Amino acid sequence: MPCIFIIATPTALIIMVLIYSPYMTMKKMAVLDAEKLKETYPIYDEPRLLIAGTTTFFVILLFFLHPLHHKDTAWIALIGAFLTIAFTNPHDVQDALRNHVEWDTLLFFAGLFVLVEVCADMGLLEAIGGALANVIRNQDENQQLSIAITLILWVSAITSAFLDNIPYTATMIPVVRILHEELPDTLPIKTLVWALSFGACLGGNGTLLGASANIVTAGIASGKGFNISFMNFFYPGMVATIVTTAIANLYMLVIYVWI
């Protein structure tokens, strides 16, 4: 975690500033008047706001309590959404579904998840994991850990940049477990899991398809008149991914191999 919060995140911010500095303008920030903001954006219906806020709070709470109830988070979110609509806008559900739901983003997610599951069922992700395992097994014992960290980290980052990281991570967990069971003295499970986690997480910054947050942000921006294309996102995203993944790689080698 120190690698992300102390090193990788500030580095990514610096990269973004350097890339977009020609487009930035420096202006004195206007003084914010809280009363004027309240007048400009008033709360028209406090009871409905209370209902929506309460529902959202319990939905997020149930997300955190998933290890206890083991219910699918998608159903929790859907039930929360329908409860909010039912109690705040019961007489105009069609308007809420038609004008206030990001259907293009949801349909894109549906298509993307179908594509990734097809790749998983065809054995693409298992083939990637098997190739990694074979390469690591064939290395000298004193180099297996450093090579395992580097390979798992970078392959996870590259794969997660173009495919959803959830099925990839689910496929790689058994591979990581098998590697640890075959070589328990040289490949600690904790180290391998951290390499997989770093790679899958940082790789999501590489492309517009890499993370759900990227797609949602692009959908919202498009609705406001600011289109973010795949290539617009690719250049700064991939630069940040390569640099932060390299930092995570060096950090893990220092902590788990060289020290």
C-alpha cells in the first residue's frame, strides 16, 4: 500500500500534469459563496433526498458486508435502485428509466463482459496463466521469486488494460496457488498475490476498457458534450500504467527479494 499511496499515485499525477500542461490555464479561483450556491442549486424535495441517501447508505454498507451475507452485489444494487425509484418517483418510472439511466454505458459493459467470458471459456486466460507457470518453473531456484514477481505483475497489467481484470484475476488465483504449492520455499503465496493485485489494479489505468470507472467517466463526459475516445485515453493512460507498474515492480523486488 505505501507503494501506491506514497510513490505511484503522486507519480501518476505528475505525469498527467506534464502531459496536459499545454492545455491548462492558470486563473485565480473565484470566492465560493455558500449561500449563493444554495440559491443556485436548491434542494427541492428533502424527504426524497433522505430516502435516496438512506438507500444508498445501506447499499454501500451491504457491499462492505459481502463476506458475511455472500449475496451478489449486482442484486443489492438493483434492489436499491428499484426501491429508490419506487419511493421517490413511483408515478413516473418510465421517465426515470428513460432519461436518468446511462443505458449506453450499461450496454457497453454487458457486451464487454460477454466478450471477456467468451475469451475465458475458450481458454485464453488459462493459456496465459499456464504459460506463466511453465516459464517460472523452468528458472533457477534463486531467480524464481524475482522472475515470478516481474512476470505476474507485467502480464497482469497488460492483460487487465485490455480485458476486464475480474475474470483474469479469478483465473490466475488457482495458478498462483499451484505455483506456491509446488515451490513453497521459493514462492510465498502472499508475494505472488500482491504481484497479481498490483498488476490487475494498475493495468486498469492503461486503456478506456481497463476499468469500470474509466467507462463510466467517459459515458458521463459524453453526456455533457466532452467525448473521450479510446486513443485520447490510451496515450496518458498507458504512460501512467507503464511508469507505475515499473515502480510497483521495483518496490516488490526491494521488499520481497533484495532485502
